[in-house]
Amino acid sequence: MASATARAHGDSAGTAAQGDVAAALLEHMAPTITASGWAIADRVRQLAEACRRWGADPDAFDVITWCEAVGRA
């Protein structure tokens, strides 16, 4: 069985929350990101700030999709 789910955020509260979640995830993962050489700490901070700015933008909109599959043996 397979299905898909989508959730959209187009209001200021929803996009602000999504921007905060994305920023918090980047901040939480910053030690791994920098230790792995994927980005320097300043860039991770800039990306987190950009996520929050995006969430505060009145034109912001996002959609999150999930695909689910359940198999039986």
C-alpha cells in the first residue's frame, strides 16, 4: 500500500514556525556541519538567519510532502 501526504503553510504563523524549525535544525546540526567541512560556522549562522527571515516574509509559502509505503511479507 502506498500513499502521499502534503501539508502547506501560507499564513504568517505557519511560515514563521517553519522558518524557526529550519533555523533550529541548522543550529542543532552546526557542529556536525562544520566538523564535516560542509560549511563554516558563519555560513551556518547566515543560513539559520535566512530561514527566520523567510518565515517572517509575508509572501512566504511552503509545502511539505511525504510518501509512505507499507509492505507485507
